[in-house]
Amino acid sequence: MNNERPDPDQLLARVERDQAKARRGRLKIFFGAAAGVGKTFAMLLAARERRAENLDVLVGVVDTHGRKETQALLDGLEVLPLRQIEYKGTVLHEFDIDAALKRRPGIILVDELAHSNAPGSRHPKRWQDIRELLEAGIDVFTALNVQHLESLNDDIGQIAGIRVWETVPDTFFEDADEVELVDLPPDELLLRLKEGKVYLPQQAQEAVQHFFRKGNLIALRELSLRQTANRVDAQMLDYREDNAIRDVWQVSDRILVCIGPNELAERLVRAGKRLANSLRAEWIVAYVETPQLQRMPAAKRDGVLRILRLAEQLGAETVTLSAPEMSAALIRFSRERNINKIVIGKPSRRGWRRWLLGSVVDVLISHAHNINIYLLGSPRGRGWVEEPSELNLFRKSPLPGLRQRIPAKTKRRYGGYVWAIAVTLFSTTVGYLMFGRLELANLVMVYLLGVVFVATRFGRGPSVLASVLGVGCFDFLFVQPYHSFSVADSQYLITLLAMLVVGIVISNLMVNVRAQAKVAAHRERRAAALYSMSKELASSQSEEQVVVIAVKHLYSEFSSPNTILFPDASGRMEFPRKPAIAESLPGADPSVAQWVFDHNEIAGHGTNTLPGARAVYFPIHNEDKVLGVLALLPVNLRRVFLPEQQKLLETFLRQIGQAISRIRFSEQARSTQMQMEAERLRNSLLSAISHDLRTPLATIIGSASTILHDEGKLNPRDRLELMQGIVDEAGRMSNLVNNILDMAKLEAGALELNKQWYPLEEIIGTVLTLLHNQLAGRPVKVKLPEGIPMILADSVMIEQVLINLLENAARYTPPGSGLEIEAEINDAAVEITVADHGPGIPRGQEERLFEKFYQSRHEMAQSGVGLGLAICRAIVEVHGGRIQAKNRDEGGAAFVFTLPLDQPAPCMEAEE
Amino acid sequence: MAKTDPVIIVMEDDPSIRRFLRTSLSTYGFNVFEAGTGKQGLVELGVRKPDLLILDLGLPDMDGVDVIRAIRAWSVVPIVILSARSGEQQKIEALDAGADDYLTKPFGFGELLARIRVALRHAARPAESGQDNVFMTANLKVDLDNRVVSVDDREVHLTPIQYRLLAVLVKHAGKVLTHQQILNEVWGPSFRENAHYLRIYMSQLRQKLEADPTQPKLLLTESGVGYRLKAW
């Protein structure tokens, strides 16, 4: 790790941090050693100065505790009303973050940074409210006492003998843009206390009095001064880095803090934090979960979870490593991440156990070169804590809402012991039968077989019992002197000892094998679950399908009803889209989802944000943005928050996110293609219209102006011809315009079918009458079967189909050639054929004919726009029928369309 | 009918159509007055006492059907309406409201002239008493007094309903009748919903009276609107 150049990633991170800062509001913390040093007073003074500069200052929440001087400073400042929260019969007053965000002041004053919000608030802690205000770009003034800093919590607990539970993560403090130390010498503070100028809560009067001892105050003052000085130091380093990165940039330390499921974990984390701070190093807190640890009671695992959460709050990166052996995993991880310092607890095994079974620390020391190892001792025996707080921490619920589970397996375990006794009895019976016929060594084998059986089925305890019982029975029954535990021949002592040791070793081995098999099966199941989901997702075609697949698989993996919410076009979260399936979670809260969507952070039950919500909300995102929100109602929070479960859930969510973005991309591609198609259509429409409308117009204008300017030179016959031309061309244009309008109407779906019962004969009759002129000179044969039923149709539209088909036939076949109209009843449909004796349809174009703006012969003078057949198809299809074109065997083209006969025609009594 | 030129009022908002109608109709001996709006038209109607009204259904200020209802409240002047294509429902409403005939734009002058003549003839009939009750057109002869129908001088037997249907068409020969109007006159008001009755009887009539029922020459279908007995 000797690269001298600045790491580009680091530089990028700095740039990003600067950019984020520019958007964010600025945070100013008025920092003090203890209550009563005048933080609120200083804050209000500063606020008034800003007010005087005409800045928009709002007092979000400031408690003056009735002090007159402070109260006076509030005059002339706008104060935000507090929110009232009903909680267990009492009304609590809390800072109203929603009102503040809505009001959007330039600067807002929010006192008591470490305050815990009333249950039911959006965030459990006030610093989280402030973070949201900052993210919204609002500058914040706030106040903090040194004892509330998370990393100093431990030290101050030791100094003052009082532990506060309201803490603020150091990272939050460190990220403040400005920290103003409000300092007051201890003597003066004590004087103010005596004068009653310091507000102390009634109920804790005595304890607080105890706190305000001069020694304490001096120590607290020193801590706050040092903290501020550290900050100044860090700022200076930052400045130097910014201005001369190459010179100052050093190979930074990376510290790995290894924690286990024990009381030392919290102290290790705090120590790691202090070390990291002093070295200005990155630090990582790792927890290695070995198969043994996976079998740990849930409460203990929850404790680990909580410690990891604490480490994150203190600014550490946390990892959970899953490996069969702790030391190997740590060494591998250290190499991967270039760790050069490891903080770990002192070995718990001592004496011969450490010598025999080894310890992680020893392995680390012998294998990890170039890594400094810091050992932390256990605090036992030191009397500064009234109550062992670390134990307390483990006893405490690690996450809000996480419940302890009472193990329900005692019965089964008890059964195991019964089995151990039964198996031993059985072995003894077998041994008894063999006794005298076979060597004693074989009897030992029978007992060991019994132990193996018990170990495979019932675990360590019962198999150890079986070993001990077996040794006892063997000694009692088969070793001289019989029916006594004493041993006559001392060589049997070796037999018995070996039998016991072998039995116990077998028990242990079997148990480990069993556990590993279980873990392996578990992993395999998970891999299978993921595989099956990704396989289904890969074949999904729509977002709805993705949602259904995701909800189903999430349900089967986490046994929790869940649902996925998406934002609408304007980014507001909507209630879940249909379809709801059995596994869906009803009643997801879009407002929580909105927060998650906006912040790309998990929220809801069991988290730091909106813990009052029933479900947990996770963002679903792809590489660059949040796509939706998963709302999951866990039956058991542990199933969601355990590290390996969380990893699994993350993988699920990533898969879902990818599937959704894949579908969105393909939809986008499709719509682009559709737009291109529409564009193409528009272009061909324009060219068709411009050609087909202009040609007749040219004739009309030309002919009409000729007649207009006629000075008696035109002979009557020519004149008549010109006028006939005008009428004909105008008729053509009229047809064209009608077709275009019809198509537009059909495409817009604005058409309402006026379906009634018609005799087919009447429709054909109407059409033939209308086309009388166009079909003049052509024999038209109509063949309708006897007793053809009436059809249910919109007559005007079906007439249009026939008109278009007949006009086409007239246009494309030689004058005078015949046309045929036939109808047939066919499988619950009427099949109507319009056939001609013309040249037929060019091969391979039978389908293309029905496309819009398609013309089979472009060169023909009397072409239309190419809409006629497209209109026919649209009309027939809205009637539920089909239309196709074909060439007849005997020559000529035939257009066949069907109309369904799916309803019985109305009957009418015959009159005659 | 006095030998003065018949008076026609054209209610139409488009000036070029008005100009075309005025020029053409004047040439054929009609006395033409124009109105660009419904209100103006109603005033003209009161003042000029015309023999016929040509009404465009798409007037800017009033709904065409309302204009017809307003006129029918006090006048029986024949009304020929002009309407846009595919406005079947509007045509039916206008006809049911009392219009006598319709033309779909664009139309030829020949068609217009034919409609005007039919309308004027129907308007004149009540005044002509002692009219012989025998109707003849092409090869069809209907003797209304004796209830005898013959085609090419061959008597055709009709059922009572078929005859009633034919009689109604003959009474309004040349004029379009909506399905409703025919149903109402032949079957009575309670059969208004049964347009398919009418179609079946129409088909039966065609079988008996037309040479080729699929290419009717007499009993014409006005697509989507009704029927017309051809009489010119």
C-alpha cells in the first residue's frame, strides 16, 4: 500500500461530498459541557443576528425553561407551533417537522439535538428530524451537550456515574458545518445552579445534583474542549488535503474490529471508534458467523445485530462474514481490504483449553503479518457500572419492535434424552445376548453404534448421555466383577476411558456434521429460492407479472405478506396496483412508501424512521434510481433483519429491481418503435393525401377556370366534358376524404356500433343501388342460400365494407367483366364473398393488401389512398369477424369476410 | 296552386353553398331568400311565407332539430334538410321531428331538385280534392280504393300487413320514411322497438314486387335511416 498518487475514488468521494453539501442545509451546533452553560441563549442571540440581516429565521422548538433572559430573546422571532401527540392518555408536545418542511424557512432553530421523540413520531430521534431538514436544504441551529455524543457515552458514564440513553451518532456531529463551543467555567456554572438559573427536571433532581459536582464538570468541560479541538484539527487536515493533496495524502490506516456475541462487543466497537478517530482511519466492524454461532439463541444474535447497528451509527462499515472458521475468515478479509490494524477481544479460553483448542488471537498473530493487533480486556471486576450495561444491552431488544422468542423446543430435547436411555437399554440387551459368545470389544462397538445413532438424531446432549450411560452399563454388567462399578482388571480402565472419549468425540463430530448439513441445506434452499425467482422473473413480460412473482416468492421465503408500490407519473406513491393475490399485503401506507422512495432508505416497523408503521418498507432500485417500494409485514422481524436474511432480501430486491428496469426498457423501446411506426404512417398519409387530393383538385381547378374564362370559344360538347370531369373528380375527392375520416374514426375507437338485425339481402340491395353508376355494364350475380338468417350488424358499416370491396373490384378489373356476391352459412358464421374475374392479387400480397396506405399497383392512375381494405378489415373485426383475400382457382380475386352468428335471430310469427 | 314562382328559403351558414343554391334554384324558377342563422331564418319564414324550406342541420346558433320543432309548432311548410355524412342519428331525429326529406352533403343539383319536387307535390296534395286513388310508378300499380296491387298488370297477392306497409309507402311516395314513422303507421306506437319486423316485411314485399330483390328499383333502402318508395 505505497501508492503516492491520490486515490481517484477518494477524490471522487470528496467531490461528491462537496456537491451534496452544497445542496444540503448548513448545520450549526452550539456545543456545551453540561446543561446551563447557555447554549440556548447563545443560539437565540445568533438567530437574532441573522434575523437582523433579514434572513428568514424560524424557531422550530426552543425550551427556555421559563428563564426570563432567554425568553426575552424570543421576542420578534417567528415561532412554529408544536405538534400535539396523544400518548397513553397524556398529551405530548413535539417539534412539527412536517409544518417546518412546509414552511421552508432559511434557518430553523431546533434545540436539544439528543432529544428522543414521542412514540408515533416520524423518527424516534430528533437528530433524524434535523437530518431531514438539512436534506431539504434548510439551515439548522441546534444545541448539544457533550455527554450525549455516542462515542463519549462510555467515558462519561465512567466519569460521572450516569449513563444517558439519549445519544447522537458521532458522524452526525462530525458532519456539522459549524460547531460553536459555549463554554462556562465550572465555578460560574455552579453559581448559576445555586441561583436556580439552571433548569433541572424535577424527577431526576437528586441524580442530577450528583452529576453537577465540580470534578464532573471539570472533566466534562475538558471533554467538550477536546472534542472541539479535535474538530478544528480535522478541519485543518481537510483544508491541507484540499489544497495540497499530493503532499499530505498518506496511506491511511484501515482498522478491523472483530466482535463476537459477547459482552465485550460494545466496548470493542467504542474502542475501535476512538482508535479510528485518533488515526483518522477507516474502520470496519466484522462479525464472523460460524456454524456454531448460527446455532446461538436468537436473543444473542439480536444483541450482535444491535452492536452492528451501533457501529454503523458511529461511522463504521459493518460486515457479517459467514465462514466455518473465524480466524481464517478474518485473515482473508484483512488481506482483501488491506487492513493493517485489528482490534479484538482478549482470548476467552485460558490455560489448557487455549493450549488444546487454540484461540483466534493466536492464529491471527501467527498468520497475519504486517497487521497490528490490539487486544481489549474484559471489564469485569471494575465497579463503575451500577448495572452491567453491556449485559443490559444484550438483554434490551436490539431493534424497536423486535420481540424475544421463547424457545419452544424443550419437549423435543427432553425426548432426545429418553431416546438416549432407550438406545442404551437396547444396546445392553444386544450386548447381553452376545455376552460370552463374542469378545468384549464387540460389545463396546454395539454401544458406540448406539451413540452414533443418538448423535445423528438428537444432538450433543443426548449422545453424551448415551456415551456415559453406555460406559456405566458396560462396566456394571460385563466387566468383572459383575454387577459392580469397580474394575478388577486394570486394562479395562483403558477400554472404558477410550469408550467414553470415543463416544463423546463421535457425539461432537456428528453434531457438527449435522449442523453443517443443516446450514448447507439452508443455503441450498435459499439459492434455489433465488434461482427459481430469477428464472420466473426472466420470463416475465409485464410489471404486473413481476409484482405477482416477487410477492409470491418473498412470501414463501420470508413468510410475510407483502406488496410493491409504484409512483405515478408525478412521483407520488400510489396504492398498490392490481392484481392482488393471496400473498399480497393489504393496506400498505403510501405515505411511508413515499418517504422511502424519496430518500432511498428503509423505513417503517423496526427501523429508525416511522417505526410506528405496521410494515417494513424497502426501496427497490436499479443502478441509478428508485423504482418502487416493497412493503413487507414481517411475522417476525428477525426473519428480515438478521444479517444473512437481510442479505438475502437485498438480493431479492436487486433481482426484482433489475426485472422491473428490464421491462421498463423494453417497454420504452416498444413505444419508441410505435412512435416511429406512427411517424411512418403519418408520412405516408401526408404523401398519399397530397398526391391523391391534389390530382383531382388540379383537374377541377383547371376545368373550372377554363369554363370561367371561356369567351364563347368552347364548343358545347367540350364544355360538357370539362364539367363532367369536375363532377367526377370532386366525387373521387369526396370518397377519399370519407375514407380518411372513417379510418380516423375507426382508429380512434370513437365508433359506436349501432347493431340491429338485417336481412343480408337488404344490405346487398342498398349497396348495389348506391353503386349503380360505377357498376354499370357489369353483370353482378348475387347468390344467397335459401332461408339465410338475419345478421346482427351495423348496416351502414357493413355496407361500407361491401362498397369498398365492389369499388376495388370495379377499379382493378377490366370494364364489363362480371362480379359475384355469395353468402354461405359456415360454423355459426355467415361467410360473404365478393369475387371478380380480373387479374387477381399479386402472389404474396394477400395480407399486405389490408395494411394502411398499401397499394398493390402504384403506377395505376385511378388509385385510391390505400385505405379501403384497411377500413374493411377494421369494420369486420369490430364485428367479431375476419376478412381475407385470395386468388380464385378459376381466375380473379376473391375477398371473403365472416360475420358471427352467435346470437339467435329474433323470431316472428308468420302472418300467412 | 297559383301560377306565381314558388318561394324557397335557404337556411345555411356557408355562403358559397348559399350562392350555389340561389343561382341554381333561381335558374329553375324559384324565388330564393337566404338566411345565415337560425334566428334570421325563423324571421324570414314568418315574413316570406315560403313554399319550401331548405335547412342545414349545422347552423351556428341553433340546433337544426330544434329549428324544425319550432317551425312545426305553427307551420306545415315542407322542410328538406341538408346534413353531413354519417349523421344518421341526426337525420332520423330531424325526420321524426317533422322534416320531409334529407340530402347528404355533398349532393348533386339533380338530387336536390327531385327532393324539392316531391316535397312540393306532397304539400300540394291535400288541397287537390277528388284525386284518383290509383298510384302508378314504373311497372307497379296500386289501387288504393280497391286494395289491388299489380306488377306488370299481373295482380299480386299481399297479406294485410304487407298491404298496409305498401299503402303507407305509397301515401308518402318519393319521400323518405324513418323506421319509426313506418312502424308507427303500420303496427302502431307499441311496436317502435321492433325494426326487424319492418325489415322482414320489407324483404317479403321486395320478393313479391321487385324483379331482383337484391337490386331493388322501387323499394329503396335509405341506409341507416329508413325506406323510400321511388316515385320519379
